[in-house]
Amino acid sequence: MINSLMRINITIVFLIVCNNSFSQQKQIQYLSGTDNKHTISWDFFCTGGRNSGKWTTIQVPSCWEQQGFGSYNYGRDYKTYGKNFHFADEQGLYKYSFAIPENWKRNQIFIVFEGSMTDTEVKINGKSTGPIHQGAFYRFKYNITDKINFSAKNLLEVTVSKMSSDESVNNAERLADYWIFGGIFRPVYLEVVPKQFIDHFSIDAKADGSFAMKTYINGLIQNAEVIAEIRDANNKIAGTTKGIVHVKDSLVILSTKINDPLLWTTETPNLYKANIFLKVGNKIIYQTEEKFGFRTIEI
């Protein structure tokens, strides 16, 4: 009987610790598959070319041409035929329904697109998430906290235009000696974070051991401290740096230097890990981590 009670108590403590730790870190829920070999079916409508003019399904992430939709086009076509060429208006319309946990109500919720070709308009439950994104080859996200239903399924609607309405985007990305594709070709997921969190950061680690990090904070309601622990491959602390971020600010720059770092090269790809904490007093309110290497490239 005593052993049973001890096991129950240990389990309860473990769950409490896990829940507290879980709430301090970013949570991810994929809406698409994770790559081109692990995909998820979404509702789909293509406006031109093969299999167009009807609602069906498509695997996401993918390029719709390689799923049997639309038209294959070459980059030079844009220059030859200009804005009025037929594939400039080829679009893919996507729909996907999803549910989210009730316990996310106290958090901020973002929808993240790792890459979509090319102009991308996003709606949640019929409401626009923000300006149309232009540009195929980088990640973008929207804060959808105020558009989410917690008691019912949510409807994601995405309209992707193969060519951009911005001619400079087409000239930069689509006018080239290669095939032009359309579609949500990288993963889509929900990113769930506390109200106060580290939005993103950039690390500059040089071969002489110099370490600098720009850290961008979101939602801060009081002054806080940002701490970065640099750990080696054996998880030993090689260096620590910290700084104060004021409530009116969104950026803090941290810097330090470690002795004799193991360098990242193609022959010796040594990696370190930065454990990054956002603290108020003695309480950690958010934490994240990133692997990096010390190196300097000069030309």
C-alpha cells in the first residue's frame, strides 16, 4: 500500500513538472505533413490547366504540377509573354479543418508557412490573417490567436497564386532558366507560445570564440532578464551571458567570449548549443535552444 502511494505521488509530481516545463517552451502542431515523403491530404481546387475547375484533394506539402494539377511552365515564359501570359493567373485554393486543445487559451497562437509559391492569402474561419505574403522561398507567419475557435473545428483557407502580383518578385524569383512551380511546398504548422516569449534570435559565433546574439522579445509586460548558456557536445557550460530587456524594448544584444572553441569546419563539424532563458525574477517564463558552430569565413 505504501509503495502504491509513493508511486502515485511520484507520478503526480512528474506530471506537474512536465506541464510547467511544457508551458515555457514553444509547442508545434503540424497541419500539413512534415516533408514530401510524409504528407497530409487537403481539399484543393486548381483554376487552370490539368484537373482544374473542380474541388478534389491534394497532398501537402507539394507542388501542384507534380500532383497532376495545373500547367508546367518554364521561367523564360514570363519574359517572353509578360504579365498577360495565361499562367500568370493560375491559382490553387486550399482548405483544411483542424481542432486545437482547450488548454491553449492562455497562449498566443501563430500559423507558420515554411514556404509557398508564390503570393499567399490566408484566412482562418473566414477572417483574413493579414496582408498577402509575397515571395516563395522564406518562412512567414501570422498571429491567429483572436481568430481561433476552441470549442469547434477551425477552417483554414489558403489561396496561392503561382505568379506574384509584384513584378519585382517575379523578376527576382520566377524569371530564370528553370521550371516554375506553384503550391504550398514546405510544411505548415501552428506555433503556440506563452504571452511573453522570445520571438526569434540570431547568433554570430566567430572562430576566435566571440559570441554575440540579438534576441527579440514579444509581449513583455515587465522588465525581464535574458540568459544564454553556451554548452559543448558533452553538455558542459562553456560560457554564459545575460542582459536586461526593458518592457518598452523588444531587442537585447548579448555577448561573451569562450576560450579555445572547437571550430565548425567541413572536416570537423563541431557544434555547440545555446540554451536561452527569459526570466522575471527567479522564474523562467520562456526557454528555447539552438545549435550553432564557431567559425569565421573571409573573402
